[in-house]
Amino acid sequence: MELEIATAVEWVLVCKTDDVPHDGGACVKYNDEQIAVFNFARRGEWYATQNLCPHKQQMVLSRGMIGSTGEACEPKVACPFHKKTFSLLSGECLSGDEYQIKTYPVKVVGDDVYIGLE
């Protein structure tokens, strides 16, 4: 039997909904970390990941193109430079490479966008 360890999540206000374009992303900085926040308006969903693309170590994912892939219509982001794609749910590289990105839970309350940090 596998046990899950519960960790406390701190919800941090990072921006307003108007700061992130519909069906696009924006970069926010929290402490020393750059975080890409995505407003997937077509799906009515919000996502957040690290902004660093692990392929070439560039802070660009917030400028990536978002879409869906597969039968389950998994939400994804494509690096704007080298087109490596990553799941917005798990952070897994969907291009067949062993890269992984960090993902964060997101909640929107009114016009405020919060990211859950452990």
C-alpha cells in the first residue's frame, strides 16, 4: 500500500485575470522564481508552470502556444523556440524527450489569480 504525504499549500496572489491574455500566457515573478501562468479561455481553465524551458534553459514558456493533444484532449504548451511540448497537468514532455517541468495548482477568485506553492 502506498501512502500519500499531505503537504500544506500556500495560495499566493500573483496577478489579476486581465494581466493574462485569453488563450495565452504571462510570466510572473515570485521571490526568485519565474512562473508561467496560462489562461486557457477556450476550456475555461487556468494553469501554471515554471517559465524555464528545460531543453535550452530559456525563460520562455509563458510565451508558448497552448492547445490540446490526444483523445483525452490533454492541455499542453509548446516552447516558442524549439517546439518541445509539455503537459500543463503533469509537466511531462509530450515530445518524447525526458524533460519535465514543474506545475502549480491555480485558483481564480473574482479577478485575482492565485498559485499554490508548497
